[in-house]
Amino acid sequence: MENQKCTQPIYRLIMIFNPLKLPSYKGLKWITTDLPRKAQNWPLGKVHSSAKDQSSPAGLAEQLQQSLLDHPWVWPKTPVLFFSDLHADADAFIASLVASGGIKKTGPFDQQFKLTHTGRKARFVIGGDCFDKGPSNLRLLRCLRLLIDSGAKVHILAGNHDIRVKLGIHAVNLNKDLKSEHFFIRMGAKAIPFLKEIQQEYLQGKHALKHIPDEQECRKRLYPSESWFKTFPEAAKNLLSDKIINKETKRLREKINEFEHDLQKAGMDIRIAYAAAIKWQELFLDKDGEFYWYFKKMRLVLHKGSFLYVHAGIDDSIAHMIHKKGVNYLNQQFKKHLHDEIFDFYYGPLANTIRTKYRDVDMPMTRQGNKMLREKGIYAIVHGHKNLRYGQRIMLRKGMVNFECDASVDRHTRKKEKIGTLSGHGAAVTIFQPQGRVLGISTDYPYIKLFQSPV
């Protein structure tokens, strides 16, 4: 344990009666990332912890302590291992699982692992955004399936990238709907790596496009109809402002103009893109599809102890919904809207939970909203979505503690943001222990960040 605060009497007493248990990394020789070995009390300062209401580290510490004293937290009964923003990087996921102490890696292949004693008790929470960026969406999901099949308790939360892909592929080839027929092309260039991955795995050989229609028909099935640009503004006016509608239609024009050029750069054409989209539907939407389970298991939020786990965050309207009808109602609405009312979901308040970054343009979260959450026993929000450079961060927003856990583990983000070695993936997990501690483990900080109650 490396921190001078641990020499203070109160911390020494905590350690005597409630000894710190750090995860035991098992199978390190099968992963390529370095993991921190020693713990340090959660550092203060902007990159590790911050507050919208109080900028000084001392002020933040005082507010955190007061928050814990005013509202003693209920800790989860079993460990919660939170992973977020894996973005199609299976190696980052496997290394993060080792970091959690939840598995023992036993060999070089993905299926070579077993649950540890901790892993058999723990809940593995996947905090959203498994899709996009790369290198392999399908391999990551297969690793996730292996974890589920091992007997682990796995919870999958919706992320904005997951839902965008779901809505886009769902819109292909179905009866044209004014509100949703543009969702495929709305993905634009971001969809191409996934389509390319499907092409490489499933659409090889001279007969791969045998039943695919000609280019003109493929465009008709993938793109919104020309009448959409005239009718969408009227259909959307009750949910979107004129400014947003104009922005949406302008972006769609641009994406249609760019899409086939981007396909060519990836070595694809419109017929291959259509064939890949249809295969994607078969894999994810058909009940016999290999990945049908993925969206079926997905939920919007998870509430354990005093913690609410979500991909991006909460706003006042969602806090009000939780206060009046509970967390289960939120998940029920998510399921209902995702299947039957796609447009209303994507542009409504439910989707703010997968999109907000607490900016001025996002739906507001106020002290009144936080008060409603506390009345339902929620004292901390745990989320990803906002990639960080030095591991996890604590943010105090309007008196509510937020654990920000997107530690930029996928190699695409790390290369783009110049994090770590630039060429490799990272690893990270945030552990919520029943003993009353939070551990932030990341390849990008030399110590395990330790947060615990002052008493």
C-alpha cells in the first residue's frame, strides 16, 4: 500500500478490521499488458478526480467525505467487476478479465481460461460499446459468450455504438418507415469495418453474391427514399427541433454521397455491403443466429447496492422515471422501444443514458434529479462513454458521485489519442467490493486506485 494517508489512524483502523484484498492476477504470461501491483488511495486532481461544483482537490475531498457521511452507502453483496467501452478489442477484454481477478488464463487461445473463486461469486458488468473501432467485433462477442458459458454472471448494458448498429442493420430491407429508414446510412463510414469483417468471414467464394440484386436495387434497399427528405421533418417535429432536423437531413445527404466512395476504399461495393448487412441480420436478429443472445441479454441500467451502472449517465427526466416507477420499469421501456418504437427511443430521453456527456447540449442533470435518485437509494453513478487517459476518474456532479470508467482499453482509441504504446491494447476494470471499497485498475496508472468510506 503506497500512500501517506494510510498512515493516519483512521485508515490504519480500517485496514486492521477490514483488510484490503487486491485481485490476484492469474495467467499473466498469456497477456501482453502490464498491470499495477500496489494500491494507492484514489489520487485527487483533475485527471483522477474532479468536481463541477468545487475545483480544488481539498474541496473535492471534503465534499466526497461529507457525501458518504450524509448518505452511508450500501455496498453490493458480491463483487461487481465493471468493464466498459471494449470497442471490438477481444485482447483488451481478456487482459481486463485477468486484471479483475475473475478468471485464470490457462493458455493462448480465447477459450483457455477458467473462473476463479472470485469470478464464481462476482457479477461481470459489460458497460456498453462492444461494437466499432476494431479489430474484431465478432471475436469480442465470442469471448463474451465464452464467459457466459463458463457460468459467470454477466450483465450487458447498452452503449451508443451498440444501439446505433442495431438500429442501422434493423432498418435494412424492412418495410420503409419514415422515422427509421435512414438509420443504416446514418452509420456512414463507421459501419464499414463491421461490414468488411462480415464479408471476410462469411462472403467468400464465387457464389457469395449469387442471390444479391443489382446495384440499383441494393441502393434502394439500403438508402432512405428520396421522399424521406420531404416527409421526415413533419414526422419528427414532435421530438426534434427544426435545427436538429435540418442538421439530420443535411448529414444524411453527405453520408449518401460519401458512402460508396468509402466502400471502394475498403475494397467493397454496394452489393457486398448489402450482402453483409443481410448476413448481419441473420447473425443477430434471427432466433437461430449465432449472436441473437447479445441484444436479448442487453439492458439499459443495473442497480446494485447504492450504485447505478449505466453506459453514459443520467438526466433529470430519467431520475424522475426511476423515482416514480423504478429501475425495472426503465429496462422494460428500453426493451419495448428498442423493438417497436425505434425512433422514439433513439431521439427520446431513454437514449440520453447512452449518449450524455453532461455537456450543455445534453439533457440536464440537476441537484433535484440527484435528490430523487438518493430517495431511491442511489448514491453513485458508474459509467463509461468518456474515454480517459490515466485510468478511471471520480467526478462529483451536483453532489452525486460518478465513477467514470472508460479507461481507453481498445487499441484504436489508444492509437488515435496517443495513449500508452500506441500499437497495443490496454486493460482496465473497476471493482466494487462488498467490503466497502472501489478499486480502479488500469494499464495507464502505476497504482491501483483505492476509494473507501472514511468510517
